[in-house]
Amino acid sequence: MALRQQGASGPQVLLLHGWMTSGAVFSPVIDDLARSARVFTADLRGAGDSDSASSYGLDDYARDVVAVLQELGPATIVGHSMGGAIAQLVAIEQPGLVEQLILLNSVPARGMQLPEDAMALFAASAGDREKQAAILGVACLQLGGPAREQLLDIAATVDDAAIQQSLIAWTTGGFEDRLGAIRALTHVVATSDPFLPPSLLQEAIVDRIDQAKLHVIEGPGHYPMWEAPKQTSALLTSLIA
């Protein structure tokens, strides 16, 4: 499992990316975060510079993250999209390793039922740059052409099996009945994401975790790190601090 560190002092932070991407998805905001924190960026199994694996379930990802935290020590976890679902599962199973949760456009623990046409597109996207571009087109609201191409280059580093299997994992979810076990301070960050609007995240995550708080960045879609990097890094930095 590939892990990169930036920043020499401050709170310890672990960044977990989502589906169809790698830790490079955080690159527009990492420099800002690393000015006041020790930031570790993970490539989950089958993505970026990490090895491929035989299975890509949420439990698999969570075990990998727990192993990393057992080496690093307790940290704030920032989880984007599917990475947010993984972060919730880690906080449930290993509360002593999670100091704080910051869930950015997070998939809910109950999973996520996509419209039939969207699910068909997502399921057929492995290794297909055109279909992946179409996904970014419907998920993002402020994504420029150069940023889109960079995200597609990142998507090309993800194993086809990881894309296919983890899609089933995060759309299925299945551990929402365990959210009451989360004790870490939890911040849920929502945007104008067409698939994960603030109202959905309020009902599916914030209302189910004790003392969780909702923060909204108006304007960007599913990838605010690329669509509104200054706003996103400012909010994340303040929450980490």
C-alpha cells in the first residue's frame, strides 16, 4: 500500500480517496493542508502505486487502513466519496485510532442507490476513458477541461477489478445500523453534488452520528478539491485544526 507524507508538524491526517481514483485526487489541496499538519495520502489497494488484490470490499479497505493507522498512530481521517464510507467503518471498528472524521461528499454507510442509467454507466466504465469522462460530466459542476483530463489520467491507474468490485461494495453499503458506535468528532462536508446533496448527507450521516456537524460548500460538484480548491482547502484546514 503506497503512502506519501507531506508536512513535518501539527495534527496527523490520513487522506482516503474514493472510487475510480487514487490519493492523487487530493493533490490540489495537499500543499495547503501540509502547512499546518502531517498529511499522509494513501493509495488504496488496486489504485495508484499500490498493489492489486483479489477482493475490493469495504471490509478489505478498512482492514488496510487499520493496519496503516496501527503503524502511524491515531489520526484525523479525511475520506472522500467511497473513502468516507471506509473512514466510517474504521471509526466503528477501531475508535481508538480515529481522532476525528472529516467526510467529504461521503457515500453513506447504507450504500447508495444510483439511477438505473447511471449505474449502467458506472458498471461499464472500467478501462474506458470515454465513459469515465461521462461520469465526471454528470458528477461535477465546475470542472475545467485540464482538470478533467488529469482526473481521467488518475482513473487510468486504477485496476479494472477494483473499479468493478468496489462499485458493488459502496453502492450496497450495509452497516448503517452500526453508526451509533462512532465516537470521533465528525464533520460532514457537502457540496452541490448532484448525487450526494446536503439534504441526503444530513439525513443519512449527520443525523445518525452523535454530535456530527454539516458544512456546505455551495457550487462545486463531487470533486470540490478540483472544482473549488481554495474553498475546500480552507475549510479542511480549519476543521483539522
